[in-house]
Amino acid sequence: MSDIVAFRGKQSSLEIEIASEADFSDILKAISERMESKRSFFSGTACVKIAGGSLAEEQQRELEGMLIKDYGVLSVEFQGKTRPQIRVARQAQARREESTLTSELKSGVSSKTTGSAVFIQETVRNGQRIDFDGDIVVCGDVNYGAELVATGNIAVMGALRGKAHAGSSGDETAVVTAYRLEPQQLRIGRIIAIAPKDTQQVNYPEIARVTGDALVIAPVSRVIK
Amino acid sequence: MGEAIVITSGKGGVGKTTATANIGTGLAMHGHKVVLVDADIGLRNLDVVIGLENRIVYDIVDVVEGTCKLKNALIKDKKTEGLYLLPAAQTRDKTAVSSEQMTTLINELKEEFDFVLIDCPAGIEHGFKNAIVAADKAIVVTVPEVSAVRDADRIIGLLLANEVSYVRLIINRLRKDMIDAGNMLDIDDTLEILSVDLLGIVPEDSDIIRSSNIGEPVIIKAESPSGIAFRNIVARILGENVPLMELKKEPAGFFASIKKLFSRKQV
């Protein structure tokens, strides 16, 4: 069995290498046997990277489902042609059951915690769209023509120049923050705001939220004390 | 084993073909064996820009369909030693070549040439996918206009998603006077948006149009500003560390400098 899959522990992730010629049912069996033997150890693993093998789309989904549902792995990444961000939406679905809780912070801003967030560590470019059931954090820019859609909050650690839709399932307590908040269009819940023609560029992080029936943008420093 | 570099942009008319012709000629002038592959099937231009139009017998479609051997379709440039062209077919369209055929073809060319430069068609459809499928590196050409930069951003995203991770940028047709007047995106703005490394800047130059029409790449001309810019780009591709060239405004005459004095007072 050990020839079919090889487990390798990395800093914060686990890498599983699959022999390319192995049969899919054997692969599943080999992985689950290994996971079963140290169930508590693997549970909560932040990221499992699958390398090698030539799994079809459905097979990837099945394997991913097994790792997430049965063994408590937080995310699964397939190395090769498919990039992680494309798989984000699907990951979200598997973790949908997680509870939603609302907490009141000191500042009086209610913040919703959906229990899941996706962390994108690259620039989201024109034509790319990230759709996530939860919060989205982008460590990079979101360029013109890119779209972020989150049922929760959106935070961009860079310039937000594209479109962002927070609270996409109707949650108007969601917020959008960015180091440079210069979006083409901003949506929170059902409220849509378009960037005014002559906006002055500012050099500090801003936060957008819904106040009454309007989308209000303010410096982050004024909200967080 | 050589390397395949695709020259692409997304938007049309920004200078992909001109850049391909000049970079290819420049690399060959450095003694490398270079083949230019025109992937713009149905709208070929590279042959015209490089002045080999009349010598086309077989083309890329003939090669993949087995009508002729690869070496029969390659046209040797008589002006520049070591430079070859694999022309596109004019009477067919992009679907005449599949991604697999393109990969096989480019790999075969890489066996024999030091550099395989692929001139990519505009757009992001089949032709684009074919052009990038076998590329090791990509050079994205843009002009300092909002629409071109946005298309370049889209293209860079697609290149990265297709595992072409080495991407460099050429900003073409830059006009110093327009940037100074605030009417054109400047270099820093463009680089900030695209977040890729700059390979070079090519100033707007009427020599380009003239040289394209006579089929002689501008890089051959010693004194032309765009020619110098392309020579610097080629040197950078070959690993030399060449500083960005200083962009000059048109030489100011006596009256112009007086006018400048006055206008400065008003500010």
C-alpha cells in the first residue's frame, strides 16, 4: 500500500504524493488507511497538498470531500494545472455547516464571524473572480476588472481597484476594508455604490460599511481605536 | 535546448509583431540561432514586418498537416544571419492548429534553435491559448493607455494560471511629452497595477512605421531611439544589466525655452 501514496509533513501543511499509475479506489483506500491510523494527529491540518497522480475533476472532488468531511482537514490543494483559488468555492461548500455567530466588539461595530475565510496570496487580476462563502482576505492587489464576492467580509491588504461584493447573501453588517480603497464598484448586501468621478486618492486604509441606507466609507483609524 | 518565449498583449495594435521582429533580429545579431513563429493564423503580419513576405512557400499549417517537412517551411532571413521565420497560414483560421500540435512543433524547434519567439495573436481565444501552450517565458507588450494596461493585466493572469510564471513587461510607444502633461499613464503607475518586472521601454518613434513598411526591423538602425530601446531589451534578455534609457523630449528651440521660462513663472 505504501507505494501508492507517500505522506510528507511540511511546516504547516501535509503533502501527499500519489503514484501516477495507481487506481483511484486504491488511492482512496491507501490515504484513508494512513489517515485512520493517526486520526487525531491529522485532524485540523490546515492544508493538504496533493501532488502527482492524474486525477479527474470528480475524483479530485471526491478525495477532497473525504479529507475535509471525514478527517477534519481544513483545505485541500491539488498541485498542477488547477490553481487553489479556483477551488475555493467548492471548499466552502464542504464546510457550510459551521455555525455563524455575531459578536459585539468594543467599538460598537458588530462583526459577523462566519467561521471560514479564504486567504489569497497573490494579485487578483482582470477577469478573475473569487466567490466565497465566508470572508475573503487578499494579500495583494485586486485589479480593475477583478471581482470578489463574499457572503462575509472582504479585506484587501493592497489596492482594491476592481469590484467587491461583501455580504452577498444579504448581510448588511458585512464590511469591506482595503489599504487603498479605490474600487470600480462596491456592494454590501443589496446596496451598490459606484466610485465618484473625481475621487481624491488617500494614503490610508479605509473601511466601507452600511449605515442606514447608504454605503459609508471612513478611515479605518476612525473606526478602530 | 533553446527556450520558447511568447510575445503577447491581449489588446491588438500595441506592437507585438514589431517587438517580435526586433527582438528576434537583435538576438540573431548577437549570434544566436533564432526562429520567429507567427501564431496569428489568418491575419499574418510578421512576414511583412520582417520583409520575407514574398518568399513564403509553406506555412505552419502545412507543417502540422504533414504537407511539408518543418525545415522546408522555415524561411532564412538573408539580411540577418541566424534568423528564421515560420510563417502563419493566411487562408486558414486559428482552429487549423491544435494545442497538442503546437506543443510538438515548438518542442521540435527548441531542439534546433536557441530562441523560439512566438508572435501571439490579439485576444484570449484559441489562438492565444495555442501561442502560450508551449512557451517557457512570456513578454507582455503594452502601451501606456488604460485599456491596454487592463488587457495586459488580464493576460498576465491567464499566463500565470497556465503556469507561464516568467513574465516580463515592455511598455511601448511611450511619449514623454504626454506623460509630462499628465495625459498618459506613467511607468510607475503601469508597473504598480501590473506588478511584474519591466524588460524595457520603447519610445514612440516614426521610424517604426517606416521600417515596418519596408520590412526592415528598426533595431538595425543605429541612431533610431526605438532601435536603441530594442537593443537594450535584447541585452537584458541575454542577462546584461542595462539601465533604462533616458527619455528625451524633442530638442527645444530658442522660443520654446523662453516659453518654458514664462510658463514656469505662472506655476
